[in-house]
Amino acid sequence: MTATPRPPRRTAPPEVTMRPSLFPGVPDDSAPPPAGRPQTDTDAVVVGCGPVGMTAAILLAQCGWRVLAVDRYREPYPFPRVVHFDGETSRVFAAAGIGDALPVIGDSAEEYEFRNADGEVLLHYDAPNVPAESGWPRSTMIHQPTLEAILAERAARLDTLRVVRGDPVTGLTDHGDHVQVTVPGPVLGGAPVTTRWVIGCDGANSFVRDHLGGGTTDLGYAGDWLLCDVVPKQPRTFRPKNLQICDPARPTTAVAGGHGHRRWEFMRMPGEDAQRLAEAETAWRLLAPFDIDPANADLVRHMIYTFRARWADTWRAGRLLLAGDAAHLMPPFAGQGMCSGIRDAANLAWKLDLVLGGRAPERLLDTYQSERLPHVQHMIKLSVAMGDVIAQTDPAKAAERDAAMLAKDADPDELMPRMFFNPIDTGLVRAGPDGTVTAPAGALMPQGRVACGNAVDRFDDLVGRGFVLLTSVDPYTALGSQDSAFLKLIGGRVVRMLPRGTSPELIGPHAVVDTDGVYLPFLAATGHVGVLVRPDFYVYGAAADAPGLSDLVRDLRDRLSG
């Protein structure tokens, strides 16, 4: 039960003179494109080849679409920036074909501790390296250059994905039914590239966002921090592995960076000279209390970075779309900057796949911002709130904070709100007659291991990805031929979940065993017999009984065709 990529959609009418193919490994078809659809060089151009851009490009190319990913820089940035991702991000990376490499990219967060200036523990998290809600460890500390290299290797194995570095995009012209992209550098020969869609993943200073327009909401949060990336010359164990020092005299972060790297971040204090803080001599002075000096460690990078909190007000205009830092920026205190961008890529890719294939109208893409922006706003505000706790510089207020946190012997979630798995309550999720989205619709579907025959693996890897109608009853007693045909059209599959202990000989077609006891308890807790899960792992809707499964499928069909 594995996912099968769709064949590439490449069509060119004989009378049209096209530039040489950007995808020489992909054979051309002789049939003309459908009526009203222009012939283009590519189906999508992704501007920016960081983790978000590459993930979006890979997810689309895996569906058979011709994707050109371009970046103005000839080489990837050689130093780590992001040092963390969560379990949901791991799940999306696995969907992009790099799941087996995730242990190479980083290691588990293990623990995260907040201390005050006196060294007292204000808060302690344990993050064991075991599967969590998404079937992957809840928190992983990473080495970003290694992640980017693995994404590049994955991209190189896809015939319908071409990555071009060193050619900046200098012009975008939306013609209504296609976009002309100006890439004047030598790699593409200087000729304009035509495409059906453009995704701007080109960072905080996004060219695509500036061209798209629409304004920005800025929360007015700005803080300068000295970032120091260090590699000890001999292997060392740091305990706690990840540490926030809530010292009003100098708020400081010390975290793992994957592959033996370690990151220190020191807040620039009011009135402190930024140039002096950025000097290597200052970095070594601030690192010395941690037993880090030139004799036992290499300082591979030190720089001032400004944390900001803002989002673009418009994520789509015509055929131009934004994702990642081009769409939003947040302080790093919740570790959700890149994670939010990867969620963007996951949400956008499957919708664009349906639109490109003519299986959904273009207005489906309007649900992209309506679904993602509330989640991003929550993460930004949460990050700012966490920063207010960590980076308190008023000694009196810091003392009040310490007293409150030391006195409150509670679950860490009561001190710091949970940041993951915010449900979707608008967009392409099933709502009731009054328009209200009721759980489990909009929830992130958990993942556990399942069994089929002698094979046991994560659900996504064993069953496959895409739309999944997952039930505790025989779905074919309720689904009609039109329902089944529609699910097949959108790349969906039907899976019946059987309880642990079911004998292999009793497992019929389209059935798996709930090895970890994740799915049947989830359905029972929500009072439903089935859920329809979207390709980004969020629940579209649920059915309370077997006849409701057909209603659920038809509801999605009507939404996509209406």
C-alpha cells in the first residue's frame, strides 16, 4: 500500500516553438494542453532554495509536476541558522522522501531547562527521543547545512525538479493564465521562463513579496542578539543539553546545534554598542563562563541577528504565492520559524497539485492563507510572549518572575502554553450547518505504527500518503462507486483499522492493524467511526457511522468541485 507518483504533465502543441526543455530527462508528450491552458516551460517556479523552498519544490515534483527552483546565491549558506524542528516537521520531511536521513541531520533535544541568574531551575522540560503525536520525536536539534545538503540530494533524484543556483529572479509578470519570470543569469541563458505558478520562499527580504505587494503587519518587536556557533575540539556533554539563562544582566541561550555544533545567543543590552558586541573578542569573553575558549573550541561564526515579529498581509496575488520567511518572521524562542515554513509548504503543495491537475478550482488556493495565517499569528505571539519571559532585563520584574515560577509546582504547559497542533478552524475543513468546525475536523491526525502482513512501520510509510479515509468499520458497505472513483481521482486511499492482536490471516484488503493503539482510541475518543485525512495530515472531517462515510466523501467532492 504505497503511494505511486503521478506521471509528469508535459504537453506541447506542435505549432508552438518552445525554448529547449528545462527538464531533459523527462520525455515530452505530443498532445496539446487542455483548452484554455497555455503551454509553459514549467508548472511552478520556486524562488529560494532554503529548506522551505526545497521542501515545497520536492513535494510538487514528486507529484510529477515540472518544478524549477532558483536561488540568487551560487552556494547554500554554509553556517547553521535554524537549530530545531518539531515532530510535525519531521513528518513532512519524511513525506518529501528524506525520512531515513533524519537521524543524520540532528539528534534529540532530550531536555530543555530555564534557570535564573542564581542558577535556580525555573522550568524543566524533558523531550525523550521517542515517537510523539506525529510518529516522530517531538523535538530535534539539527545542523542546518546538513539538512540542506540532504534536501539537495533528494531534489537531484527527481527528473521533474531542476535546481538553479546563482541566477537571481529580477522580474515577474503575471499574465493571468501564466507568469513570465525573468532570470537573466547565464545558467538559464537569460531567456524568460514561463510558468503556471510562482512560490516565493526567498526569505525576509523577499523579491516575490515586494512584487506581490499587500503590506505587512509588524508587532514592533525587535531585539538584537549575538549568535555564536561553536564546535568543541573534543566531544563534550552539556547538561542540560538546552538551556535558557533568564538573567536580567544578560539573557542567554545555549543549545545543541547537531553534528557536534553548539549555539550560544547573548542578548544585546540597552545602550550596548552593537559593533563592539559583534567582535570576536567579545564573543570569547561571553563564552568563557561556559568553559569555551580558543584552546578547546572553534568559533565558526559570530554575528548580530535581529529578531522580529511580523507577517505579510497578503500571501497570494494572482499566480504569485508566499511561504516561509517571505510570509512571516518570528523570534526563535519557541523554535517555530522554519517549522511554520515547512507547514506552509505542506499545506500549499497538495492544494497546488489539485489545481494544476484540474481537480480543484484555483480558489482552493485562497484557503492556504486563511488556514495558515491564524496558526502563524499564534506562533509569533507565543514566541514574543516566551521572549518576554526569557529576556526580562528589569531586575525587579525578573525577581517577580522567578518567584512565580519557583512557587508554581505545575506542569510546564501551565507556565508556557503548548505551541503545537493548533487545529484548523477555517478553510477546507468540514463545518456543521452553522458553519462551526467541530473536532476532530481541523485536528492534526496522530501517527503510530501499523501492521500489514509481516510488515510493521509508521502509517505514512506503510499505507502511503495523500488523502486517506480511515475507518474502524468496513467502508465499502457505505461507499458507492462514485465515492470510490472520486477518492481515486484525488489520489486518495481507503484504510480500515483493525485492533491490536488481529491475526494476519484475518486482515483483508485495504486493512491494517493498529499496532501502537493510536487510531482506534482516537476514533473512540471522538465518537466517530471514520475520519478523512488531508495530505498535510490534518483531518478534513469525521463520520459518526458507516453511512456518514459516504456523506463525508461527497462533502469534500462538493467543496472541490463547487
